[in-house]
Amino acid sequence: MDWKDFFRKIFLIDLIKGLRLTFSYQRPDAIYTEQYPLERPPVAERYRGAPRLNNHPESGETLCIACNLCSIACPENLIVVGWARTEDRKKRLTTFTYDLSRCMFCGLCEDACPVDALELTQDFEIANYSREGMIWDRQALEEGPKPARYTR
């Protein structure tokens, strides 16, 4: 070991350099704070967040035709589509569950839907206190997440 390495270890030069870099970010002009609950951060245009089951704008009926393609396309098998046949032999959606706790937000279910009934929105506030709250049924998917809006 040469003398230069010896003095670097004795006087903790690497530690001092690291602390100098760390404390250089503590200057008031280098600090950036988001006032999160009061001011919403900008979300990227291609961000995929909470799912939503879209309804027809005029009739209010769900756009889902119960084809089950979203469930087949999902690599995690977290979508369960329940359907029943009507008298005129058409499929009618009865239940639709989506398990957000296992979702990767890959968008494959959204791409597989032929009628754009399922959509991954830009809503990012989907935290829950229990796993049961992460399993969304048809009603929760049609309503979408309800984030709390904070005011001063």
C-alpha cells in the first residue's frame, strides 16, 4: 500500500467528498418541494393508471360486450368477466371484477378490447388499506376512483 492510499483511509477523504456532495444539495436554491395534496403533479400523457369501464354517453349502458378478450389477454389473470345470454341470444354483462393488487398496468387488456370499453386512465391515487379494497367490481370500475380533493 502506498502513502497516498494510506492517508486517504486515515483522514476519510472519500467520506468527506461524499458529505460535501450531499450537503451541496441542501442549499435553499437547490431544494424543490411539491405541495402534493393541494397541487396535483403533472402526469405523463402515456401514463397508465386506474382502470375504468366506459359507458355509452347517450344511453348510459356499458360498452362491454362480454367477449372476455380482456381476461384472455391479461398475463396475470386478474380480470373476471361474468355474462348471461338474453332471450335474443346476445351476451349481456352481469359481473366484471378487476384485481388491482396484482395488476402490472401493462395495457394489454385495454388493447384487446374491440369496443374500447376498458380503459386505463391517468388516475394515480388508488391506494387502499386492505387487499379487499383493491378488487374493484363493475360499479367501482364504472365510477372510477374518487380521490379526495384537499383545500386550504
